[in-house]
Amino acid sequence: MSEYVLQTDRLTKKLGGKAVVDNVNLQIRQGDIYGFLGPNGAGKTTTIRMLLGLAKPTHGTVRVFGQELRKHRISILRKVGSLVEYPSYYGHLNACENLEVVRRLLDAPRSRIDAVLDIVRLTKEAKRPVKGYSLGMKQRLGIATALLGQPELLILDEPTNGLDPAGILEIRELIKSMPGEHGITILVSSHLLSEIEQMATRVGIITKGKMIYEDSIEALRQRSQSKIRLSVSEPEEAWRLLLAGGYRAEWDRSRLTLEGENDEAVAAVIANLVLRGFSVYRVEEERGSLESIFLDMTGGEGSL
């Protein structure tokens, strides 16, 4: 069996002769929370629709659980849950009744209704008409619906879109719990790096239909070059000393800044300054934000 739960090869979708998804290669392993990240209009939803068999690729392949989606669509999708855009529901029905409609279509056991309501923490609200739910509760009900068939892979398209901070936190914590507690691999799309950063283990970045990055969230953090800020006595003289020693140093008339130096080099700088009679008052590390990296990658079309 393939090591990947989901894998695409040169996945492409053209509309009106223009590639809105252009040779996208995704690789998602068992247990990943894979953050599919990109500005609005980058091609995320179109890609997701192809992953779910809702749109036909112009060319390229989608493999899920080691099998090609085009050839084994029904058997694959039985093991996939999804929430694309906003959830559908009957407002006059309560949560249990809404879930019962889908349960019958899936032929899932009745016990799954109580189980999924417990997972998304809606048990106490299960008998209320859904039209009275908050947007966050409706999103959780949408995720509960996606979980009815006991999926091994869950695909969520912008699940926190439009939610208030409390609703965002609820959905985020729910998503983070699923791989460990329920063995579910998750692909979650967003245009907000700050959101993906707090829950994803791996991230793929798409812009203008093209994948421009795929790796662990930690590897993305490593791309941010650190700066060391030093508060010292006589900063101008200290700056001249560091320049003479071959260090890349800047002086802004109050503090010194070192760029791209490792821990050993920083320790040597501090020791040298103290040896030369300078007082070192404060040493601080400052890393470039992931947000700035994302904006650089996507040409400024980034998250908010």
C-alpha cells in the first residue's frame, strides 16, 4: 500500500483555456493535518472539488488510499468525509433529524449520530432547531455530517470562514484532536496562515493555480531568518568592532543587530564585547514572521 493517504500527480483544471489549477502535486500521509494554504482565488476549492470527484481534471491523476480516484470513485469516497464551503441543513429540523437524513443515505448505524454529536460537542444542543444555531455550531454540525460514515480522510474547505474568534477556536481544537483520538487524516484549506500555523503538521501553498511549497510547518518556520538584537554600552564603538571582526552587523543608534549568525557565533560576539570592556544589557532573538514569508511566496496576495 502507498505511504500516502492522498496523492496527486500533475493535477490540472482548465476553464476557458486557462489553467486555474496547474500541475499540482499533493502528498498527504496518514495522520497528517495538512494545511492547504493560498490567497482567495488561488485554486484551493477547485483542487478540492477534483479530490472529491465533484469536478473532472483536464489532466493529471488523484490517488486516494493507493487507488486511482477515476477508477475506484465509489469505494474511495465511502471512506472520505468532506465539508466544502458552507454546510447544508434543514433549518426547521434539529441536529439529530438532520443527521438522520444523511445517515439513511449512507446506511450508517444509528449509533453514529450520538457518536458524531459527541465528537463535535453538540450533544446538549441536539434537539434544538438548527435555524437557531450560531454559525460556529452550524459548522460543527457540518463536520458531524462529514464524520457520519466513519471516514479515514476528512477534507474541510475553509471551515473557519466567517466565524468569530470563539468559533474559530472551537473548530481549530476539534480538528487538532481528530488524528490522535479518531485516527482521521485531515486536509484543511484556508487563506489564513495564522490559522493553519496553529493546527497543521504539514503545509502546501498554492498561488495562481500553482503549488509553490510543500513541507512541514517546522520547515516553513526555518525559512524565517533570525536576527539578534543587542543592547550594549557605547553601541557605535561596539558596532565598529563587530564590523572589523567580519560580522554582518547594523547599528540604529540605540542597538546592534546581527543577521544569520548561529548560536556559537552569537556567544563569541558577546564574549568578545565583554572582553573589550563593553556592557551587554540585553540579547533578543527576532524571527521573520511566517506571515511575511507567505506574503513573499505569494507575491503579496496573502492572508489577513
